[in-house]
Amino acid sequence: MEKRELLFDGNEKQVFATSDSQLVIFRFKDVVTAYNNVKRAHVQRKGKVNNAISSLLFEYLKEHGVDTHFVRRIDDREQLCRKIEIIPIELIVRNVVAGTEAMRLGMPEGTRPSTPIFNLRYNNDGLGDPIINDTEAVALGIATPDDLKVILRTGKRINKLLAALFEKAGITLVDLKLEFGRAHDGSIIVSDEISPDTARFWDAATGERLDKDRFRLDLGDVVASYEKVYDRLKAVVK
């Protein structure tokens, strides 16, 4: 299979066409951004670690019956994925209140709600990715009620699987962002990535942040923390 033209050049990833019209290649960059790209830096090896973590987690989900765009890891920076039609919705799953959610709800960071919180966001950079409800998603024409049922059901299953996996690794899955797309057969599948860039991971014993908050909050050791996540996950995934 041949790697072909660049289809998308994002802040932290590139997407390339291939000689197979149903497949694309994701390439992870050594770039980290925050606050809608207001804060940006080059961080050596970051792309390699995110590729490794996301590949491991997508493989784990696949083994447990969750359909995703991920096919296989190609090398340190690239992975082969199914081509999808993007659904411009992000599902944010929150097991612990942190970040903007703490400010929005006026709750102390670290509060554990009685049940996970699920937020829909309209994936639109120009609008700042606003939180929307299900009727707004339908009104915008970006999803049907049945689509939203699939997205929420899939999000709940992924959260349950990954929260248990991270617990075994001594890490609290604080929250995560999930993105979705339509495969060529019309089914809705998980896409993009699951990594410290798209989720919050806290050391279960110490509360140490092991995710992009290290960059957002100028805590340092960004890649070292990401590597700690990967090493712990690799140790518990058989």
C-alpha cells in the first residue's frame, strides 16, 4: 500500500491518503497546543508517545468489541486507519470534575460526581467548540436522535472499559474526549485518538497530573509523564 497526498494538516496530527480509498495514514507530530492553539510548543518525542498510547488503547477497545477507525500501528509516528466521514461532535466523559468543568459548575476540582457526566460539544473552532444539547445537535443537522443514542452508548462502554484498565495501572481516568465518524458502511465508529492530549490522567496515589495539563499549567516533564502513562498501561495490557 502506498502513502499518497496530504489530506489534512492539523495542529498535532497529519492525515494522508493511501492507494486504498478506504484507508488513511495518521502521522503524529511533536507539537503540543492548548487554549484553542493560543499556547503552542514543539516537544521532542511527544508524537511518538501519543501514537504508542493511542494505538494501545484502540487495540484494547477492539479486543473488547468496540468498533474504531484504527487498523494497525505502522511505525513510531504513524498508524493506519479507516477513512471516515467526520461527525462534528465531541463527547466529553467526566468521572472527576476538573478544568473548565469545575469553573463552569462552581465545584472544587477533584470532586467525584455520583455518576459520570457526559457533555456534547459542537466541534467548531470558530465558535470555540461550545457545549450543546441533543436537540441542538439535531437542529444543526450534524446528528440524528439515533446517532446520538449510538454515540452515548458507545461512550459509556468505552469509559467503563478504560476506567477499569487505568485503575489497574494505578491511574485515575479523570475525563476523556471521544470523536466519532461514519465508516463506508454507514456505521458510527470512534475516531481520532485517545491519549494524554485528549484526556486527563492522574496518578491514583499522589494525584500527579500525567496529561496535557502539564503543558497547560507549566508543570514541566510533559513527555516523561506521557511515557509514564504508556509504561504503566503496557504493563497491565496482556
